[in-house]
Amino acid sequence: MSSRFKPYLTVALMIEHEGRFLVVEEKDEYDNLVFGFPAGHVDAKESIVQAAIREGFEETGRQVELDHLVGIYDYVKDDETILRFLFKAHFKDAHDLMSLTPADPDGDILAIKWYSKDEMLDQKDSWRTRLIGYNLDDYLNGKSISLSHLTTVVP
């Protein structure tokens, strides 16, 4: 019997402050420096909302609150399928946002930065994934889905 295909289920956070977007820098699988929105995989026995809050903390070192869902992205690439839930979020504590330190258990995050839209677009070659462009467009075009549309069912 063959094993059943399982897509990657991921979450990402759009955090904006004074017209700038929070991004994290890390190395990709080819050792290139890339950046993207705080993001990660949903762990076993974890809801999508729980994963987003956890990833927000791990990648920024701060507690986040989710405002709404910006979009759900079905990304088919090579031999994998990625489902990404992008949330608009903000920090619970907004003091000293320019000096954030990740609480990343894997040690993958090299830096946390704030980029303007133009700075992000000027550096497309350094995007972690091309989903960033779609995410940015949807956010700037005002896409918003209430969190009430996500229902977590626990047995």
C-alpha cells in the first residue's frame, strides 16, 4: 500500500507598523540569504490559529494577536503542495519594535527587519517564496476574512 500524500500546512503573519512590514532573514536550503514574513508549519495537534501565534512568538520574540485572515494560498510547486494561511497580526506590547529578538528554537532567524513596500519589491530576488508578492498585494488591496470563519473542532 502506498503512503498517502500530505500537503504542507503553513501559516504566515503580516505585521505592519508605520507603513513598514516586519520580515525575518534566514538562509535557504542553498545557503542564500533570503527574507519573508514570519511563517512556519502547523505542528501535530495544533490549530491553525495556535500555530500562527506560536510562530509569531518564535520568530519575533514577542506575543502577537491575530486581527484577521488576509488569504489562503494553494501553492503547487515541484512535487509538493503548500497551503498557506496568511494572518494580519499585531504585537500585544508595542514598545521598542525596532529591537526585536527571535525566540527561534531552531536558530534559523538571522535578523528581524522592517521594510517598506518599495524596499520589498526592490529585493524580489531575495524573497523566501514568491507567495510574498501575492500576500503583499492581497493585504494592500484590503483583503480581510474574519477569524470567525475558522472553527477549531477538538474531540
